[in-house]
Amino acid sequence: MAAHGAYFPRAITNRAKTNERAAPFRSLRAGQAMRYEKPAFRGKRQPGETMKKRYIILATMLAATITLADDFSGTLLVRPTWTHSVTGITTVSEQIPVLLSWTHATGTNANQMTQLWRFRQSLVASGTNSHNIAGGITNAFGEALTITTVRFFAVVVDDAQGNGVEVGGAATQPFSAWAGDATDTVLVIPGGLFMTVAPTKAAFAVSTNSYIQVKNSGTNAISYDVWVGGSNP
């Protein structure tokens, strides 16, 4: 090596002059030690960085466009499995038909529903609950519901309860389209069921009268189940 400078191969020297990013060696003056300088970042991404950003953008786009689509369809079947016969010279049996077989699809027209609310509620002795089906209720997925057309309505009191409930007759904005009058009630005793189905498009309209009242008919604390299916509108 010469005393007055440093010697590098011509290929490296030329590349350093034309493209510092390709060969980041600097020409040395006399007495200087050879050193390597890390090239400045000029927008070139590290391996995998581009793909990572693409995944993030894709996930953001999916999160912004995905919406929940409810599918509520099937058949409500009430079929007694009774045996009824009389015996004389011969035994004659009655053929018991299906009490109800209603098939519905997803939608807001006749024989269609989009929403289902079912809820188990406790009730203190002689207490009263009011359920607003046009707001303040959620389905099994945690979605807020507004039911304005009811096509299925049921209240169940299981046989383990000490007494039954009276359904209907709310003092304010009573949902009474299923009944003859806003003050009418129906008694559901332990082990009993009240159910009504309105498969037409009009069905049972809710409008502003949206409160279902359930009153304890006795002096025992009980639990009951209420089911409401329908659509909005």
C-alpha cells in the first residue's frame, strides 16, 4: 500500500462514485482508516414489511365492510302424541292431527320473521314486569331489537313454579293487538303455556303500544319465559 493514500480495486471505486447505496465505501485521504458507512434509509422497505402492511390494510377494509346478516327461518310444530280410544266389541282409536305446523322464512312479509326475542325473567311475589318490545330488548347475539310486527307470541311458566302469571293489561302503552281489549289478560298457570301465531303480513301491529305486562298471580317468587317473534316493520 502506498504511503500517501489507499488503493481499492477499480470496480469498487467506480461503483462508489455512481451508486453510493450499492457500495458505501468512501475514498480515504492520507492517514485515514478505512471505514464503512451505513447507507441512509431512502424508502426501501425491509423484507416482509410490504406484505405486513397489505395484511393490515386488507383487515381494515374487511372490518369496515362486514355486516351481520340475520337468517331466521324454520318450522313451528305443535304435534300432540296422544292416544285416544274407546273399547266395546272392538277398540276404536282417534287419529290425532298436528295442532300447528307453521313454516316461515326470513323477511317482513306473510309467513316471514327477522327477529326473535326470548327471555327468562324472575318475578317477586305479587310483582309486575313490563317489557317494551319496541326498544330496550336484545336477542341471543346481543343485538338491540325493535319489533313492530309480531307473528309469534308465547309465555311459559314451568311446573316447578309456585304460582302463575297474568299476561297483558299494561297501564301505559299496552301491547294488546293479540287481545280483544287493552285491559284483557290471560292467566298462565304452572306447567302451562299461552301461545298465539299471526302468520299474515299485517299480523299483530305494535305501533306505540309496545309494552307486555306480566304480573305474578300469587304470593311466591317465580320465573317465567316470554317469546316474541316478528319483524321491523
